[in-house]
Amino acid sequence: MKRKWSDILIIAICLLVVGGFLIKSVIGTGRGIVRAEAALPNPTQTVVATPTPTPMKLDASYTGPAVIVGEKFDKTYLLVTITYSNGLQENVTDFTVSTEIVQSTGMNTIVVIYGELTAKAYVYGRKLTGISVTPIKTDYGVGNMPDSKDLTVTGTYSDGTVEVIKGEYEIFPEKLEKSGKNEVTVRYQNMEAKCYVYAKNWTKVEALSVTYDKNNMVTNMKIDRNDITVIAVYSDLSSERITTYQLEKEIYYDTGKQPLTVVYGGVKKTIQIEVTERYIVGLEAEYKGGSVVVGKKFRDSDLHVYLKYVDGELVETNDYTIHSRKIRYVGNNPITIYYGDKFSVLVNIEGVEESRPDFDYVSELTADNGTDTVIIRTALPKYLNTDCMVSETVKKSLMKKAFRKLNVKKGKYIAFTYEFTNQDDELELPLTARITIPERYDMDHTFLYYTPNRKTVLGRVNKTVISDTVFECTLFKTGTYMLVYSEELEDEDEE
């Protein structure tokens, strides 16, 4: 039976619809499989450890008050923060600073060092610009005199602040010599201020009242007049505190009850005070320097040792012993200080590894022989100032004997001194220096020598060539050095 074309068309459409459903079903199933496989864990996947954060940045700020020029600022006011590579921050306290002394008025730049990182902090320096004095009491008897309890002395500073000055100033004259108006002068840090008081001829001194304001006195110490209160009572029954009295004894050598005798206006008054033996009860020490490179010694000037007496007074002493000032290892190095065979105290000094010289921070010196110039650039620790070193050219006439010791017939040389302005800084030796030789010198035949007395040559300094005109060397001593150029000189390996 012959099919109609319309039947064929209907069958074809049905086949296309069925085929489309089959294809969609297959593709959808495949995608589901792919997603399921992707969700499975990879048995060969490697877990990468989180890297240790490294110090990246140092920040420092000073939050304390202005400091008088020439005095130390308080390092506890320094807020020092280190930032790590992972963004975390941490406050640090074991840092060092380029200087603790405020050098000038206005902003002072302080370099803060922590490891290999540095930051700048700013401390405002102020200077005393004037003083003034005001008497609390204005009427005195002739022969008496105001003291620090009767005067208010104020100082005006360059930052506009005004502060009361406590003691440590001088008062003139020693006593009021005439009745009526008297000028009183106060002198403090090369500045003077004046005020006026009035003196009267009181009637005769009839009695004295004497009080010792401490529980006891100690032997071998001059008595402090501020601890004694003396009141004079006159015949008209008026009274006043006296500052110009005399003491029959100011130092006591015996213990127990002792007489304290005061004389004023022809009247003598004696009271009994308790005197105890003044003896040492302990030892205290404070290290004020920074960390020290292992193998080097710490500075004597950075260590302060105090004797503690029975009366509580601390007296600094240099009469102590230390077995070794050399720092032996990285971290805290316990240093024991001894005073005699009874007292000792321990301080900790941080030791750090020596780092590569940083020639971004150097002390630069020059010397010449009239025609040629040598430049000496010494890499310094950042806690030293770049002007901590000095050099002078040494005349050729003083170096002739030393030059002859080299046994060369012909050559050129420049001799110079290599010194620190502060002898304590010599503890930083050895230091690495870069020597820039004159252009007319040949690097292969130029060497640096050390001469201890300018008559002999102790030895040739090591030499590592950096460029055609610069070599690096290690300087172990201060003293006189001689840069010599001669065609007759060769590298020691070739000689």
C-alpha cells in the first residue's frame, strides 16, 4: 500500500523529537558524572606550609614631654612597632637608639634600630631662656637670709613652658648685712634673677628651738642642713626660722646618742640625735647601652654601678671588678659585677650576630700628600654618629723611616691618622673600611700599611678589590696608616 506524503512527514517529525530527547539525556548524564568526579578529593594533593612571617617595617614615635638640651630622654616613652610580612604588628622593647642625649633645641632625630631595621623618632629639645624669683617671705632679721624654702624660682623654656626649679641654685649674699631693703640674687645655669626682701634689727635672741627632722644620722657623712629646723625667739617674743646658724659639728664618726649643737645670735642650743654606722648593705647596677656584637666588649661608660648604704642612699662607684667584658654568645649574656668579696650583682647584656657592613651608613675621612687624596669610608654600627671619627694627614718628614722599611726605591704614599673622637668607641673595632685610592695609583701595586710608631711597619692590611679605584679592608687598630703605591710592590701571593 502506498503511503501518503503527509504520513511520511508526521513520522519524520516524531523521529526528530525522540532523537532530541535521547541526545539531551546522554549529555545531561555526562555532566553529572563530571561534577561528581570533580568533588572527589585528590589523593596526591600536597599541603603547602604557611611561610614564617619576616620583619618588613619598623615604626617609632616618641610620646613623652620635651627634654632639656644636654639631658637624656626617657626611652620608655618610645613606642616602637614592627610590621611582619603577613601584616601582623608587634610592639618591641629590646631596641637600641643612636643617642639618648638631646643635642639641640627643636626637633631632634633619633634613629631606632631593631635587628636590621631602622626607623626615626623625633624628640623635642628645649632650652632654659630665663629665670625669675619670688620671695614667699619678705621680712627677716639682720644676719638671717632666705633659703630655697623661702623662695619660688621658676624657669622659662624655649618651648614656652614655665616650671618651678627645685633646688640646685645659688643664693647671694650669704646673709643680710643691713636693715631695710636688701637685694637677693639667685643664680642657676649661668642665669640670674633678683628679688628684694626687708631686714630689721630684731631685739636680742633669747632662745633657740632646734629640731632634727630625720630619725637618725649616719657616720662619715656631712649633715644636711635641710634636715635641721632652727627657730630663734627674740626678747620681744617675735620669732623666725634661721638659715645662717652655725654647727659645732657637721660630721659624726661615733655611733649612739650624739650632741647636735647650734649657735646663733650668741645663743647655743644642744639636742641629742641618734647616729648609726653607715655601711654598705647592697650593690645595684644598670646597663644603659644597646646590644653588643658577639666577640666584642661592652663599653665601661654604659655600665653604672651603685653602692647602697644603710640610710638608703645610692652612691655610684667605679671601684668594682668584672671577670670579662666580652660578649660570648647571641642572646642574654649574664655579667657579674663584684665589689670586694661580699657584694655582687648581675646584669644581662644582649649579644647579637655580626652583620655585613652597611656602606650606606659610614664615617668618611680624607687625607692627602699635597697632590693626591685618599678617601677612607668606614662602615659603622647605626648607634654611632657618623662624625665619631677623625683623621689628620701626617707629614712626609715624619714617615721617612717607616717608608724605608718597605725596601722600595721609588713610590708615592699618603700617611694619615685614624682615630675616634671618643676613646670608648674603639671597642667597636675591628671595622670594615673601603679605601678609594687616587686615580694616578695602580690598584695592583697599591697597599695599606699600619705603623705603630711611624718608624716601623707592623704589617700590610688585608685587601679585597671592589673596583679599579676602591678596595675593602679590615681595620683592627687606631693609629697611623700609610697608603703606598710603588711598581715594586706586588700582591703577597705573587711575591
